[in-house]
Amino acid sequence: MRGANDVSASPDGDPWLLTPGPLTTSPTVKAAMLHDLGSRDRRFVAVNGGVRERLLAIIGGGEDFVCVPLQGSGTFVVEAMLGTLVPRDGRLLILVNGAYGHRMARIMRVVGRAAEVMEWPEDQPVDPAAVAERLAASPAVTHVAVVQCETTSGVRNPVEAIAEVVAAAGRRLLIDAMSAFGALPLDAATTRFDAVVASSNKCLEGVPGMGFCLVRRAVLEAAAGNAHALTLDLHDQWQAMEANGQWRFTPPTHVILAFSRALDEFDAEGGQPGRGRRYRENCRILIDGMRRLGFETLLPDAHQAPIIVTFKMPASPRFDFQRFYDRLSEQGYVIYPGKLTVAPSFRIGCIGRLGAEQMRGALAAIECTLAEMGVTDCAA
Ligand SMILES: *Cc1c(COP(=O)(O)O)cnc(C)c1O
């Protein structure tokens, strides 16, 4: 409910989503969905093929990689990647520093494939040197999985350096780049990995509903029959799509139309460098403004990805998070509770169709809410 004096600046009257997803999308991306196309429709098949090619181009995948889209939220394609690409007699080392790393470990238990976990605190990046040591001592490990930006805290993991030690040890790397893809660089020509997954929402600013895996062609070819589930079999999905350009099962046509439009807007912004620049600027405005109000970030700036920022919960007894959250939401800004196990916290995202104006608007709403609650000290 909005109060009489509250305003939302969104053109649709919707709140701005300063969250890890779903995220704010542009009016033009939403408008692109106002068509009902059949799954065999030539226009749809062409749009789908274009989306697949453009996603490959973002990592410079060339002929060595293929793009396999999949229905569902991001976790579906993470599960599909692990189930399709880790062989039944393989063993996965999962580099964990947050909830999404733990989720991969849970997927491996459910899928019934061997895995082991190497864990760091949630406020620290994965250490490539430690991974190199672990691999030297673990000959049974065939694959390594890592999250590029651990959305739990917002920490950026050094995937390029991790890829180097994994390749040097002769193992294969699988990347969950869900919250980083399109905003942080990832170049298949200079970083050695077998597969990366991301989704239509998050930094590419489409609507939620599908994920995709960019995978080495030779690796996927060798994965026939390996998947644990028909619906999550990336090899089968790929083969069917190569055969006639169509999806195996009902495609999320509206999501794909919106995604195609979102990729136009991504290109118009200058691709990954342009998108990354806007998010870095959002992140800078947010962190500077929050520190000015007395809040403390969980991470030092050196480890912070420009995706989502974790703030420590103020210790002041006047600070009531539920009220803080509700009042910001009434003013048109949705933030997100923390997911940390180490400390009480909350998160504010910098991604989606948001710019400097929205970040400043959120800061003004936060300042006003603190005054309402009578909070003068935001130290943790
Ligand atoms: C958002 C996200 C996912 C996928 O989450 P869904 O809720 O299934 O879309 C996976 N990994 C990371 C790092 C994410 O940020």
C-alpha cells in the first residue's frame, strides 16, 4: 500500500526492484511480449535462432561453443549443466562461498553424482592457489564448479585465475554466471571453461522464465545419454533444436520475444562493457550514499561485484528491518533480506533497468525512512 505522500517513479506504477531477481525490465521489453506465436512459426524460429547466436557472441564462443536454452528459472539450467556434463563416473569439486555454491552441492546429492566441497567464508572470494593445491591432492576430481558472482553476499570470484589453475591441473570447469553474465567480462578465448550458465532475467534484463548453457560443442557431443532427467537433458534439447530450430517441449515464446528485445537494448548500451559501466555507477552511488548515512558494507570494495551489495544490519534498537523494508516498498523501492549465515544483513541490488536516478531515489527513501524510525546511528 502506498501512503498519500509516497511516490513511485516507475512509469508502470510498479516498484523498482533492487533485488537479485526478478528484476526491473524496460517498458519496451515488456511490450515485446504482446504476441502469440506458434512454436513452429517461422518468425519465432528465427528469433530463437538469433537469441542463441547473440548469447554465444557475448562470450566470443565462436564455432567451439553452442548455446542450449532451457525452460525454467536459473536453477533449472544449473541442474541441467551438472547432470548433463558431469559423467556418472566423474567427481565434481564445488568451490563454495555462499548459498548458490551450496545449492550446487545439493543438486549433486539429488542427482546422485559424486561431489566434494571446498568452502570459504561468505565474505571472502575463492582462492585459486588453494584450489590448485586441492586439485594436486585430489586425482579423482574430474570437474570443478564455481559461481562467478556469489549473489548471497555480492562477492566476485576470480574466475579467470580459477580457470587457469583448473586447466593447468587438466580438469574441466563449469561456471554459474547467473548474476554476472552480461555485466562482468567472461571471454571464452582467454578463459578456459567447458560450460557457463545464466538466465534471461538478471543482467541481460529480459523477463524471467528461461536459462541457457553455453557449452563446448565437443563436450556436449560426448554427453549423450548422461543426463539424469529427460527435461534437463541439454544434449537432447540441443539435438532437437539443431534438427528443426524448435524446442523439444512448449517453448516460453513470450519470454524469448522479450529476451530478443532485451538483447537489442543490451547491444544499444554497448554490450557487456556498457552494461557493466552502468551497474558500476549504480553500485558506486549506492555504496557512497549508504556509507554517508552510516551503514557498513559486508565486503571491502576490492571484493565487491557491481551486482548486489550486502549491508550489515544497524545495531540501533530503533532500527526495525520489517518496517524499513515495508516503508521503502511503499515508496516504490523493493530491497531484499540477507541470506548470510555469518551476520544479520540486508541486500540492495544494482542490476536490472535501473540507473543513477533510481539509486538516488532509493537513497532518499532510505534517509526519509530512517528519520521516521528515529534512527540516527546505522553502525552494525
Ligand atoms: C539467481 C541465481 C541463480 C538462479 O536462481 P533462480 O532463483 O533459480 O533463478 C543461480 N545462481 C546464482 C549465482 C544466482 O544469482
